[in-house]
Amino acid sequence: MILVNGECKQHIEISDRGFQYGDGLFETIEVRNGQPVFLDRHLKRLNTGCRRLHIPCPDSEVITAEALDLCKDSSLAVLKLIVTRGSGGRGYRQPDLIQPTRVLSLHPYPDYPSSFVEQGIIARFCTTRLGLNPSLAGIKHMNRLEQILARAEWNDPAIQEGIMMDVNDHIIEGTMTNLFYVKNGSVYTASLSQSGIAGIMRSIIIEILSSNHIKTVEKPFKKNEFLSADEIFVSNSIIGLWPINQIENKHFSIGPLTRQIQFCLDRLKSGAEASLP
Amino acid sequence: MILVNGECKQHIEISDRGFQYGDGLFETIEVRNGQPVFLDRHLKRLNTGCRRLHIPCPDSEVITAEALDLCKDSSLAVLKLIVTRGSGGRGYRQPDLIQPTRVLSLHPYPDYPSSFVEQGIIARFCTTRLGLNPSLAGIKHMNRLEQILARAEWNDPAIQEGIMMDVNDHIIEGTMTNLFYVKNGSVYTASLSQSGIAGIMRSIIIEILSSNHIKTVEKPFKKNEFLSADEIFVSNSIIGLWPINQIENKHFSIGPLTRQIQFCLDRLKSGAEASLP
């Protein structure tokens, strides 16, 4: 089922700038037991993105009511929320009166085996690079050709994620995940001031670490440093956290910090306080 | 009127990846006396773009027939042609079987006064930068948030175009045009290997110059060099060529080479051979 501005629809106007130019933002939200998980955080990021793109953000209460209605009968699913600049004439110039379009759609939860969480996944490096663009970095906008080209680089079902670098060879993120690595007890992740998406699960993991007095260092890093890590894991709102056990020919063990964060995430989702065991 | 895969429609499926991710390409084509101008060149660029994005390009003959049918009663209009990767599931991974969507739509020709061609326009520098991305540079894809943010920077109707730089301060293009400048009889334009769109009118101007033994130098250049030019002009398929007579507080005269290229363009459009007068 899909709701477009509150009405059940399968289609969108061709003049919608989301279709014409990718002129909008989206959120991908886990649904469990009829509830969109971390919805408040997703709505906050959506608001930030709308401010960055000068799109008037639809009312959070309206979105929440529609989301709850759409999800109420789903025990496990994915809710996708799109907000575009709405319809407008031909040309890049935005209309004088912006009437945003909001689209909420429910999708099946992907059938990832539990081994991805428990034993980790295999990743590869992508040749497609992320462009540098401070005006778009961090937000989850609808211009996603880089990720599509990167994801089209492999078909091997044994490989679950592709790691993307920017044009300066800095490792930024996976095609659909954020990346963390652990080295000598410290945790590192890419800074996202020039490219990449600031994931909701990424921020939750940083908060879990912080509340346990572990600072996550956001910094630029390259392949050699990354491959010398003790533990590596990826995250997003749907998968939670997957350890990486192999990148190309290099193997990684699933370390204690990875396991502790997974434990905290599970507790956080079930409403308990998130402190490391 | 809009044709979606040959059928009259106003809407597109929400699952279309053009809407979900800007996963597609477009062409903006002048229509004169019922004919799409330089259609063969637009279809060639569309084919190149499809190859770059791994989208099977719809048959040129089918597009041509639909375009001619759509345009047949228009003395002056704009034809927009969109090709997307078609519908697909949630997620960046492209479907195993790609069934592209083609959309042809007819739009009013913008009411630009003739003074823009004759006396030139005023331009400004945009603060929004173009990201660097060799995998997407040159093609006219549907990820256009950079241009939208740049075009949203000004509302002054006296300013007709915004000049965009990349993150390294190299001047690349206008928000909707390519840029050329003339200095000491030589013609320069930005190289588009890292960002920007390789416009059809840009290539025609380069060919006109070449057939008159004037080489257009494609190279990186910055603001100071650009502002020291003798002549500056912008181009696209709808406007043809507009001289720039002012950028911020600096004035430019409309030089002889600009006028000669305009003359050749007019002759080319009316079917005559393009050699400088």
C-alpha cells in the first residue's frame, strides 16, 4: 500500500520534481510489531534535509499518523518515506509556491539470513567513487546514481556489501551502509562533510559508544589503514549492525566491541538502557 | 501532452527508479515548425548516457516516431525526453530484467526576450559547487540537486544565469548552460571529465569553430582568468547562444567571434553550411 499526500495511490505526477530531477529526500525505516522503529530520529533527519534543500517539511504529526496507519498490521516490514519539492514547471528553478509531495510506502523486510548478524558478511571495494559535494553531503537525498552504479558492479550473492571511496581515495561508506572500524580499542568512522549519508543507525551506534565513554573518531582514512583494523562493521536502519568477516582476500575476526554494540542495539530496540555489558 | 512508453499519461509508477533515485537520463530539445531540432544528436547523447548507466536504450526509431507525432502541430516548443531504468524493487540494486521507461513531454517555449541574444545577459557566480564525479560527468542524468540549489540562490529577474564552480574553484558551466570565453582570439571552455554536462549546443559550437579552423581549448580555469576574457557566452539547446554582458560588477562587450558563431548557428538551423562570415 502506498499513501501519496494521504491518499492511496500507485502513481505520481510526471511533473513531480522528485521524478524530473531527484529533487527530494527519503527515509528507510524498520517496522516491527506495527511500529516504525526510531521514527522520531528519522523525522528529525528528514527535517534537517528539508532545511538543507529549502523544501518545506511536511508536518511530523501528519507523517506519524500516516506511518502508524500504514504499519499497524505489519509485524516486520520496511517503511519508505519520500518527500519531494512537489510539482513544478520545466527547468531547475523551484516554483514560487512549493507544495511538497509526501509518499509513504510499505515493503517486505529483506530475507537476510541471521548468519549476517552472527557470523558477518563478505564485502568488496567498489570502483565507482563518491563525488565530493559539501552542499549535499550527509543528507539522504534522492540523487543516488553513484550508489546504483556501485551496486551494479557485482552480482556474486556471496558478497553482501560494496565499500565506496571518494575521488580522493578516502573510504566513506558502503553502498547502503555506514562503516566503522576498531583499532587498538578506538572506534573510527568516516567524516561525512564532503560525501556520504549520515545514517540513523550510525548516530545510534556513536551514541551507544559515547554513553559508554568510548569516543568515535570521525576522520578521513584510506584503504591500508582500514584493512589494518581489528574489527570492521557496517550499519543501517534495516540491518542494524553486520560485522565484516572478509574484504576481498583479507579476513577479519568478529571482535568484542562489535558484539557489545550488537548487544546494546538489541537492548535499545527492546527499550532497555544501552550500556555495554 | 505526455507519452509514457507510447501511451498518453500524466502519471508514472511510484516504483519507477527515476522517481525513487533519479535513476535515468533526459534530453531537452527545441521544437521548431513541428520538428525536434538536432534530434539525431540528442538521441546519440542519450545512447551514450544509457551505456554509461547500463540502461538499455529504447529504440531510436521508436523515440523518433513518438517525438515527431508529439511535435507535429507545434511551431515553437520544448520537447523533454526522459529515459529511466524503469520500475524495480526497493534498494539500489538494479532489477535483473531492466525495462526502461521513456517519457516524452511537450512544454511551452520560454518567453525569453530577443534582447538576450542581441544584447546579452547578466550572470552571477553561485556559491553552490558542482561535485567531482568522473562516473557521472558529461552525461545528462536526472540527479540534478546541485543545479536546483544553485538556481535557488537568486530571484533577481535581471540575472539570467548563475555560473557554477567545482569544489576546486574551477569554473565549469552555468546552471542550465555551458560556458565559453574568448581571449586574444582563442576560445576556451571547461573540460567536463569530472563534472558538468556536455551540451549538444556546446558540441555544435565547437564544431562550428573547428570547421573554421578555430580550436576550442578544453581546460580547467578559475575566476580571475575567466573575468579577464574578451568575450563570454553561454549556450544550450533551447537558448542557442547568449552573450554575457555583465558578471557581478564587471562588464563585457559582445565581441566579433560571439557574433560570428551566432550567425553560423542561425545558418545551421536553417540548413545552410556553417562557415564564419
